[in-house]
Amino acid sequence: MTCGCQYIGPEQDPQKGPVEYCGKTPLWPGRSYCEEHVWKVYQKGTAMGMSRKNKTIEKELEDLKRLQEIDEMESYHE
Ligand SMILES: [Zn+2]
């Protein structure tokens, strides 16, 4: 697993050849995306993200962060 942000720009197509990952430090340890791109990916993932109020997204990001922490705790028990 790579330790950098795995975001691929929209201009890159993994099916056409090697792509370059963003490679920045992820927002949280073990996370796949940096602070800049986790928002993009998350908003894309929710589809309605762009039309939602930032406060709602911020709250959901907090929930995501909590989930991430739970993930990490669970991984210690494996
Ligand atoms: Zn990135």
C-alpha cells in the first residue's frame, strides 16, 4: 500500500496507461487521500455534495474521521 494521496486527476485515465498519483501526505494516517482531495472524492461520492451546505459536509467529514479511528482500532485486533 502506498502512503501518499492516491488521487488521480480527472485528465488522467488509468485504462490508457500509467497515471501519476497526487502523492501528498494523507489527511489522516492510513487515509488514501490528502486534505485537498478527500473533499473532492467525498463530494463526488455523495453526488449531491456540491449542492449541500458546507456545514453538513463538515459534519459528515467528522463522522468519516470517527469511522477512520474505529477502523484503526479494529485493525489492531486483527
Ligand atoms: Zn491529493
